[in-house]
Amino acid sequence: MRAVITGGAGFLGSHLCDAMISQGWDIVCVDNLLTGAIENIQHLEKNTKFQFVQQDVSESLTFEHAVDAVLHFASPASPDDYLKFPIETLKVGSLGTFHALELARKNRARFLMASTSECYGDPEVSPQPESYWGHVNSVGPRSVYDEAKRFSEAVTMGYQRKYGVDTRIVRIFNTYGPRMRLNDGRALPNFLYQALSGQPITVYGDGKQTRSFCYVSDLIEGILRLLDSNEHLPVNIGNPHEITVMEFAKRIRAITGDRVEIVHRPLPQDDPKRRQPDITKAKKLLNWEPKVPLEEGLQLTLDYFEKKLAEKSAGSG
């Protein structure tokens, strides 16, 4: 069985490569390294079941051998990235999705689209079930990501209905763990990097907005169960345990030694006030729910960040 994973050198994509290889899949990892990194997949370079192709899937996506599954994970995913690369984000969500779906259609392969909780925008319903249509500002600064993913869902369903492509859509909620970039820009890596660097932890707004954080191994398990299912409509995969951003900042400060202060900055436009998945569907359909407690996941992520910062310091020294 051979799978093509676009964005396979990214945070989630690289963990997906590992997990599918461990299940016996041959993996073709496609990434243009805009936000992905070779170091995320370096440990796989001598594995005979792994192949890396540096390619922009917005331009084309072809593969000469038969393919059994296509998993489309290519896209900038943090606000810092998609605000820096707005056109690239829109292209990979539109043209890139078409190219990935065409590869699946021609090979009669399973297709899995990595969508996002951002499809719900700044939600007026919490927790967010898959049936909620969302509250998205289509012309706001975040729309380049939100609308790219909403469009990619529409294209995926279009291919399923017109061509019978065997599609899946996973709506991914906040995920964390090793291989997140130190300068990722999202709350968890920001807080950890700032605390470990002796900088004040920056909380946007009053910190009363909520997030829910899922450890990466739990998320990957949910995605693989969805891939093995027969569900075509979107499925939320995330951790329903809700926490305020301020409480989260305090936890980060505590596990890093309480050395830094917490400072407040203005809240960015359209920043969601609540973000919490309703995972009823995943529980019933996939028999899945997250298992890694926040404390355990944070320690594993902290260990990784400390190692990366030590390497960075040694390199600059």
C-alpha cells in the first residue's frame, strides 16, 4: 500500500509519515518546505518505505507509480505563516486541493483532506459540532486560511459527489507536540519559547478566550481511524478539554520555573473567543477520544523545546 502525503515535512505531516510507515505503508512525502523542515523527516531518509519529493503541490502533483491513498496536509497553518504567505495559502487550499484530488481520482485512491477548526471562525456555538456552519469573516486577515480550508472542503465533497472519489475530511483542532517550530506563532510554542528564553509571555487580549489542546499522537490516531472509516462528511478531531489562554500561560510559566512575567497585547482581529470541539461523532464513528493528559503532553513538548533551544545555542556559539 502506497500513500502520498502532501505537507509531509510539516509538524503534523511528519508524524503522519512515521505512523503510516509503522503500519506498513510506503510513503511518498511531498513538500515545498515553505513552512515544513527537512529535519522533521531526516530520520526517515534511509528508510526504504519512505521517499521525499520537494514539490509545490499548487503547481502540480504527479506520481508515476500506483497510489492507494492521498492525504492532503500541505498548507501554512499558523496565523504568522498564513498572514506572511496569504496567496500561497489560498493557492494550496484551492489549486493544491484540486491536484491532490485528481491524483486520488486517477488512482481510485482514498483521499483525506486536512481541514481545520478555523472553518467555524469566531463561533457563536460552543462546543462546535460538525453540523455548525460557522461564523467567518470572509474579508478579514484570517480569511486567507479560513476560506481556503472551507473551499477545500467544498472541492472535496464535489469530487466525492461527481466522481465518486472515496474522500474523508478531518477538522483539526489545536494540536501540539514535538516538531512544532520554535517561532511557529501559535499560543503553545510562543509561550514555551518565550518562557524558556527568559522573555515575558505574551497574552493577547484579556486571556479569557479559550482553546483546547490535543497532543499530536492522539490526533494522528484519530486521523488514521478516519482514513480507515467510510465517512465522507467532516469529522472533528481534537481535545474537548477547554482552558482559558490566561490559565494556559500560567501553566507554561509554572512548568518552566515561574521565572517570567505575563504581559498583555491587543487581541488580533477575528481571533476566536472560544475553540472547543464537539467530538461526539468521532467517539461514535471511530471509537476515538484523546488519551494524553495536558500535563504529560506539555512535559514531552517542553523536553523537545529545551533540546532544540540547546542545539540552537550550541550552533550560534
